[in-house]
Amino acid sequence: MGTEHSKDEGQRSMVFLRKGPKLPAWEDALLAGREPKSLLKRGLRYVSLSLIMKGMTSTPDFLWGLHEVQKLNLSRNQLVLIPPALGKLDRLVVLNLGGNCLKSLPKEIGLLRNLKVLFANMNCLKEVPAELSLCRKLEVLSLSHNCISQLPLSFTDLTSLRKLNLSNNRFAQIPLCIFALRSLDFLHLGSNKLENIAESIQYLVNLQIFIVENNNIRSLPRSLCSIGSLELLNVDYNAIQSLPDELYLLRRLRRIAWNPMDKGLHIAHNPLARPLPEVVEGGLDALFSYLRDKKEHN
């Protein structure tokens, strides 16, 4: 009885594939006689679908009918376009589009009102649709390793955003909209074209990790020293010659850090004016004492 039941199911699946249009070779291999819903994984938190490294140059049509998927991973393919049909997956919480060849994101991404995490890193994006700001639940956004030089002003509406990675892009200045994102605790702008940090950085009162390594920043604003929550400040590989006297107010910086993963103050490979190089070699306490004394005597 059980064997006959299995045969019937298998025949129905094959009929499903025969009735539809001919599938691309990779899609046919992926489904292998199964209904698309059989690809979904039902975990404790999310209904997920992973199509990593499938050699896809376009998204499969069956994908947009899987309305229950909450976590979708399309990373490390050769996708050049995400169609407007993405907006149909309105239960998505996590979307990974990293490591493709995308030149744009569809404006329908704004229909994903439950989206909390978006990875669109390592693509060919030159801009980001203003409609992304409609994803008001977004908490984590990575746009690193693209060709972006500005963000829409509407990004001020992403008030739930906590982690933002814009590294390895083409920003000449920190976009003004970022200073409105008061929930940010992680901001990565390394490997861009920054020459300064605006005084408005002080409005990011919850910032814990701030990375601006490998830019052309010449000085740090005094207002940066008012962010008492900072635990990691990375300004390695810049053009900084002097430091604000108030830097000692950043009491959560515990050390001069050398390992990129360590918390603390990263200030290597800057043309610091004397006697700062020697003071830094003595550690963070020595640096803070020097700056405190300098301020008191000014």
C-alpha cells in the first residue's frame, strides 16, 4: 500500500513538470521531478530556501510562487537582474543577494515590509532605490563592495536600522541621511573616498563600532568624542596628523588595537605629527593622559 502511494506521488510530480514549459537545464536538475515547495526548509525560526552557487544567470519563475518563504539566499550566482516579482514574497525577513552581478534593485523591494536583513554586497550597484526606505523593519543592511556614491534622503525613515556596511564603495562624504539613523550601533565606511567626518556624527548616540579605515581623512571632529558608547574606532590608513584633545572622553576604548577584529582604537598607518607616534607606542592610557594634559594647558 505504501509503495503504491509513493509511486502515485512520483507520477503526479512528473506530470507537474511535463505540463509546464520546458525548464532551463540547471532548474530541471534542481527540481529533479519535485514540486518547488519541496525545496523549502522549515526551521525553528524561518521557512527558508537556499540557492547558493547554482550558476544562475536569472531567477527561476517558480520562486515567485513560494509565498511562504521567509529567508531566501540567492548569493554567489551570476544574477544580473532581480525582477519586480520579488515584491510578491512579502513574508521575507532575510534576503541575501550578495556575490552576484546586479546593477540595480527593483523598486518593488519596498513591498517587503517584514524584511529585517538585506545583503546586497559584492554586486555592481551604482544606486539604491528610494523605495527600500519603506522596509521600516530593516535592522541589518550590507551594500559593501559596490559602486555607490550616494544614498536616497528617504533613508532617514529606516529608524530600526542597527548595522550598516557601506565599505568598498565610492562615497566622498558620509551621506546626510545616515546621521538620522539614531539606532545605528555599527557603521562601516572603510575603503571609500572620504576626506572628512562631519560634526553631525555626534547624533549617532548608540554607535559602538565605527570603521573608516583606508580613506583620506585628515582629522577627526571633536564631536566624535561625545559618543560615549564607542568601543571600536578604526581610522587606520588615513591622512590623520593630529587628534582632538577630547579623545580621552571615549572611555569604552580599552586599548590601542592592532588586530582588525579587536575592539579599541585603531590608528596605525597615519602621518601623526610628533610626539604622537611615540605616545601611541606607550598605549592608550599614555595617549589619553597626553591629550588630557594638553587640553588642560591650552
